[in-house]
Amino acid sequence: MAEKIKLTISPVVAAYVRPGTPPEVRFAGCSAAGNMAPNDRLLLLFCLTKDAEPAIRTAALACLKDVPAPVIREYLDCACPHPLVLAALPLLCSHYSETCPVPQAAIIADENDPEEGTNSEDQGTEREGEEPVNEDGEEFLSKYKAAQLMGIGEKIKMALSGDKEWRSILVKDANKLVSGSVIKNPRITEAEVLTLVKSGIQNDEIMRLICANKEWIKSYKIRKALVENNRTPVQNAVRYLGTMNDKDLASFSKSKNIASVISTMAKRLLLNKKK
């Protein structure tokens, strides 16, 4: 192969890409992938796009572009989609944009009026919040300098497991694969997610992952921040808009800082409530 990529692959995929595999077998893998499970199918085609033979690379790319959207969606929803494949999908698959809208997640509206600030769920979010990261502290600066010397793989590993300071550093990384991995860190808190959304983050993958997390979407504050963030997929923002209270709907209906379709929908919701 022209480029070595560390992937854990099944024996089915390995049969076509292991070292020493004849070119004709590797080429046949492009066709064989269509009969495989989504995980094996995308992994095999991804590996073949890195093949040393131009004809095999071209064939694999063509096959990836023709992968049906439901197959990509199923891969994205699997337990452990590989970060390298996730990073490549937007560039390689013509149907990727169709899969970005997340499945309809259950939205649990707050039982108490969020205007009153007494909602137990919101109080829980505040309790989970830690002290703000001190970006002038020696420990933070030391980690920041270390991050500059790390390779992409090392950054991804740290983004997935590091503490709040590492998350604060790596979520701003220029590589979207690195910054997106921060959202998958099991230690990240709702308070951090809320801060991210409010910051106007431009990473679409981060926004997709936040919208896909049912626990985070239970938070009224996070849903409100997502409505206000123009990077939130419109279909998600519209769903969250339906759970907002009248005060926030009125604010959205007059806001010039959100998408016009959202402000228009807010006006309609208010009118419907008054009927």
C-alpha cells in the first residue's frame, strides 16, 4: 500500500488488503465490498483508496461515492466508527451530506418553567461545571506546548481521554478529526458542551455529535444554545424550537442573529399558541 494506516480490520477485509495480496484480488475487493456489512464495506473501500495502484484507488473512490446513504448512516451509528474513516467520509462519499441529520432523538422538555431558573436539571448542569480553565497557568501552558509537538494520532488519543485542560486545548485544534474527538470524551460535562455551543463553534462534526447525544439534548439550556447557533442543522434547530418557552420564542422571532427560517418558525409557533 502507498500509505500505511493503522486500522483494526476483520478477516473479511484483511483478505483483500493484507501485505502481499495480488493487485487483481485487491481490485476485486471494490466489487466484493458491496456484499459486506456497512463497517467492513466502508473500511475496505477506505483502505483501497490508499492503494499503490492508481486503477484500484480510482475504482475504490467510485464505489465509495456510490455507497447508499442508509449504509453510511448505519456505519455512523455503529459502536465504534473509525476516526480516520469518519474524517474521509465527507470528502469521499457523495451521499454523506444526506446522513448528517441525526435520527429523531427523544427530547424531554423540562418539567419546571426554565424562565424561573429553578429547574432541577439546569441546577445539575451547573453543579457538574468545573472551574474555568486557567489558560495562563503553568500546567495549561505546558500541555499547550506539548500539543504542538503531537502527531494527529496522539492528539486524537488525548482528546478522547484527556482532562478538561486537554479538552479545552484540543477542541480548538485545526484538524476537525482531533477537535471532534473531544466530544466523544466520556469525561466531558454538559457545562463544557453548553460553553462550546455558545461560543459559536464552526465545526459541523462537533455540532452533529452534540445533536446526536440524547442526554445533552434533555438540557433546556443546550437546546436553546443550539437554536441560537447557526451551525446547528436546521431540522434539528426547528425541533428544539418547539420545546422553547414563550419568552424565548418571542426573542427568537425578533432576532437577526439566527437563521431567518428559525425566526419565522418562532413567529408561527407563537401565533399558534395564541389561537
